Amino acid sequence: MKSTYFLLLLILIAVPVLGFPGDKLQQWQPKELSDLPGMSPAGDKYMLGANEVAGVKSVAYLNDVRKLMAKYGLQKTHHIMVTFKEISSGKFLENGKVEITVMRPDGTIAKTVSLLAMDGSFGADINLDRKGKYNFEISASLADGVKRLFKYQFVN
């Protein structure tokens, strides 16, 4: 009798665990990427890295939003998000003008796009529809008035 209850309990626990392993995003994405404000839960997320220029640290992320955009007939494939933090004070810099220039894998340069302030970060939708290595130049003129250039790469 005890073994029957034990077997029943084991089945009740095993079926949900084995039968519903969860969404890839919830299982495998680092917490710092999935918790970012403005980062849609749909699509893969990529951390592009961190750079320090003239006393400011920037961290950039990409979110693959092509399926979400396709639902609305839009051609953009990725959402880029960048945060800026003053190294000396640890304060996030949330005001200023930020733009991104994308160099495509074939060497052509896409139109410069302004990043909008979004929940403590700056973000924009961009088109990375070709396979290969992309180079990003993010120019930032933040509240302190100093112009900085941050560089990132992404292989699609």
C-alpha cells in the first residue's frame, strides 16, 4: 500500500517536471538579461559587453525581436539597449543624446539611429537581417556634456 502511494506521488511530481521543461528563454537566459526593463520576453537575448570611456561604463544588450515585429509587418529584427553608469559615483546616466551607427557585414553603413531614453537605459529597434559580423558605434553625449564613442560587435 505504501509503495502504491509512493509510486503515485512520484508520478504526480515527475509528469509536470519532465513533460513541461519550460521555455528556452526562462531556462537558459541569464537573469540580468531577462530582467532588463524594455527587453521583450520574446526572442533570444545577447549581451554585447561593457566598455569604459572617459569615466563612464556602458553595457549593451541585443534582443532578437524579428518574430514580434513580423506580427505587425515591421522589418526591424533586433532591439538594442545600452545603459551608462558613471564609474566614480556609481550613478546611472539617464539623460542625453545617444545614437548608433551600424556597419553591416558587407561594409556598408546603415543610417544612424537615435536611441530613446527607456527606463534608465537607451534603446532602439534596428535591422540586422544579414549573416555576418556587425560593428556598432554608439555615440553618447550625456548630461555631463562629454562626447564619448563606445564600440561593440555582434555576429549574426
